Amino acid sequence: MHLLDIPTQTLASRLAQAGALTLSLLMTAILAPQAQAAQGTPLAPPSYPDASHVANGCHLSTIRFLSKFRSDFPGERGAPLVIEMPNPDGVRRSHTIAVLSWKGMAWGRDEYFGVFALGRPYGAATDPATFLRAAEETYQRHAARVSRRDGMPQRPDDPADLTSAEQLREVTKAARIIPVPTAIYWARKGNHAVPLVFFRPQSGQVAVYDLTHGTCLAACSVRDDAQVVSLFAARLGYQFAGALSNVSAPRETLLAGGSSQ
């Protein structure tokens, strides 16, 4: 999963990783698991499993999880973290997990493999590179254990194998995962229609999700949503098809139809 990192009011900078952490979170150390939970307190935090998954949807799953976790446990903390993971084809790709505090300890949460203990008390400082290596190694060990026990998770179909109508169904599922209002626009790649989900994660930040590239984030103060989506589309190699019609959909989602001819 990739992140389009575009500075404020520029929307034309380098392609970066999804869900980048602030330096303060990167300085969180993760070394030794907590031996025992306090009496009456669950040993592990809740994982809030997703009702459905979409291709390259780890960032969406992470922000949905963190929204619910912070709401249910306002005294705890958490943020997305991008790690690099080897894929079956041998290529290392970005993957987003959540790093969170739980009763003073650091934990991780993954879209498919749930929660896992990451280390020493949450908030201890360490070198960012050391932190990332420890997080990646701990996650890989946890994923391997869960896979041996439960088998590999069933992942969504390759977006390249889906028709435009099937892609629209998938991005509509993605829109329902996102914990803020969303809009779906059409773009084109050659003769193929490509649906894109637009949303604003927080003030001054914009995001676009598509099935092939995952979630692209940018700092931006532009208020014209269609203009922002058209700039994202161009960076992703698409031609923006425009918002020709709007209809209401669940969770304040707007379906914006464009021509696929």
C-alpha cells in the first residue's frame, strides 16, 4: 500500500508511505511484553475485527480501529504505523498497522492478525530505525504464529480481475469502513472506469483510496473536493471523469458518476 505525500497547497510532491507517524510516536520503544494484566483488566486490548476487507485496505482498517479504540478507551493512545513487509513475490511493500497503549504497555493491531504485544512500556524513547525493525520483526513472528494456527487469511480478489461494477461494489465497502464522511468519484484509465473514494481524515488533510494503490494522504487546504480528487487521479495515472451526478448512500457517502467511455 502506498501513500501520496503532498505538502500543503502543493499537491505535487513525492510518493511516500501510507499513515506516516509523527516523530514522537516513532520514538516509542517496543521490546518486552507485559507479564500480567492488572486484576480485573483484560490482558490484551480488543482487536475489533473488520466485518469485511478490501484490497490494499490496511490503512482504512487501521483508522477505523483507532477511531473506535480511542472512543471506547479515551485514556489510551494510538496511531498508525507503516512497516515494510515481504510479499510472496519477494517484493517488500508498505503495510499499515496500529500502535497503541494498553494499561501502560505498547501493543500492535493488524487488519488480519489482530492484536499482539509489542514491547516495553508505551512512551519509552528509542532510535526510530530500531523501533521500526523491532515492530516489523515482532509483527512477522505474530503473523507466522497465527497463520500456522488458523491458516492464511482470505484476502480480496486482485483489482485487475474485477469489472468496473465489481470495483464500485468494493470501494463502496471501503467507504463504509472509513470512520468519516466519504465521497466516491469516477476516474478513467484507458477505456476502464476506476472508482475512487475521497475523504478528509482530519483538518488540513485529504485522502483518496483506490483498490490498486491503497490510501493516498496529503496535507492540503483546498476546499474543492473534485479539484483535489482530479490532482490525486493524475498522480496515480488516471484521468478524472468528473462528478456528473450525486445520490445519497449510507454513512454520508456520495456516489459521483462519470463516463467510462
